[in-house]
Amino acid sequence: MSKPTATLRATRADPPGLAKTDQARREVYSAALQQSEDLFDAAAASGAVARPIPLYYAVSQAGRAIAAAWVQDNWRARGHGLKEDGGHNAWKSQGILGFRIKPAGYGVFGAVAESLNSGGLCDSVELGALWAALPLILAPPGGARQWRSALRLIPMGGITGPVFLRIGAEHQGVLIVLDGHGRDADSVNQLLQNYRAADGARARVIQGILAEEHTPYGPGIPIQWPAPTAPIDDTNRSDYIASLVRNRIPQYRYRGEHWLVPRVGAANDDLTPLLLWWVLLFGLSLLARYEPADWRKALDPDGSEAGVFLEALLDEALRDLPRLLTDALTHQQHLEPAQH
């Protein structure tokens, strides 16, 4: 079986974007990806106490390749573009998930955010919030109570069995709400405000009743987006297609898996999963480098509730990040076959 990083290496023979024709960019693209792959290998060979350091730099070096391919002006960005928010030290008594990161100029992170058409990070954010926002990742202890979580959204056309109402189904979906959240219409509508892709969506209420749908993932709540009111013709057909639930809500990792990703941090920033991982790993690498005793304690399963979860998180990063970086490099999404 090929390594996850083989997807990164496969782009080097025919680089995307501006690295295809600009020799200087191409050289940086190739060298940075080679370094990234070596650092991923080093991370895989490291124990959890040291792993965040090579793991973060593997991501950062791949970011230099992304900038070389897609950023017009500041593609040779220097610096991380991130730093510790030293004004918040409560994490020392409350746990490392309260460790905070804030923006620090442009840097490689800013260049990659630009290439993804993202506003990036605008204010301070806790590591726990970044972790909880990642789809398909085992949440940190207490995460559902403290931070917004990624939520599975099933387009109505993907529901098998009886459906509450199929009129306007293309603009409806079924939301899998996690334990700890209210299941009345007001609570659901308030929850949806925390997810950019859910803008305009409301819980589906018929004759004052909020129905639940049966799904393979447990009971779900039907929600609906407004459909375009203008007739569908050649001038607005693209707008109509974009308004369909299956196109509004990004897929993640598997075909047919749609996820709402929450806004995070003090500025309610809208970060893609790659950028969530990026800031999270930057923070964990700072802890591993500059607070090694606290980091090691956090990993100790005999004394830390989060220890086993943190190890699983770092294992997941090794699997998930090469694919997300390949998506950012090629501007194409690479999804695994649907789960059965």
C-alpha cells in the first residue's frame, strides 16, 4: 500500500498553477514537497511527545509549495503568520486545550489562506475549538459542551426509507445534532447561525411540529434553505445549482459525506479543515517545543483525560493531512469511496 504522502509526490512531475511554467516557482515547489514528505516520515517514526514538531513543519513546507503554485505576489512568504496568544494563560491550570493562537502578520499561513480564498485567522482561538471543529475526528473530552462541533448534514435525496416531506427536497437536508444541543426549532436555528454554510437555513416545522428523520447515523432534524424565486434560465442556472444542498455543504473525506464546519475563535473565523488542522498543529508544536513538561503530562493516560484522545488525533493527522494538502495543491478534491 502506498504512503499517504505519495499523493503529494505525484504532483511534482507536472506541478499545478504558476509552478508549471515558472522555473523558480517549480524549484521551490519540488524542494518544499520533498521536505514535507521527509518530515511526514519523521513524524510517523516519532512518538507522540515529539510528533507535533515534524508534523507541523511537514504541513508548513507543503504550504510553501501551495504558495509557489497559486499565490501571485507574496509566494515567498516568510514566517509562520501565527503566534501564541500570551495574554491568555488560564490553560496552565485548566489544560492545554485552552492554549490560544492568534494571527501574526501574513506568513506562510496567510499565503495558503489566500490561495484557498479564505480570510484566514483574524483573532485568538483555543486549540480545543479547532479540534472540535474538525469533521470525522474523535472530539476532545467535553468538546461538545465547550466548543462548536462539526455536524453531519445529509442531503434529503440521500435519505432512504420514508421521508417527512419531499416537496423542495433539493433544498432540504437532515442535520445530525449531537447530544448536549437542544432539539426544539429555536435551539436548532440558533445553532445553525454558527455555521457559514448554513446561512439562510431554518429547521423545518410543519403545523408547529419539528419532525425527526431516521438516518443511518441516528435521528436527524430536517432543515431547509430558501430556493431561488427567479425562473431557472441560462442567466441564473449556476446560482440555482449552487443553492442545492448537496452543493452548498462541502463533502469531507468520503463521497457523499457532507459536513457543516463551525466558525471558530473570538472573531468567528470561517476556516477550512486544512486551516483548522494548520493552526491546531502550530499550537501543539509550540507546546511540544516550549512547554515540554506540560505537553508530556497532557499525553499521560494515567493522569490526563485527554491523553489517549491526543494520541489518536496525531495519528489521524498523519492520515488526513496529505490528502487535504493535495486538494489545496491541485485545487481538486480527492475523496475516498463512500462508506457502506
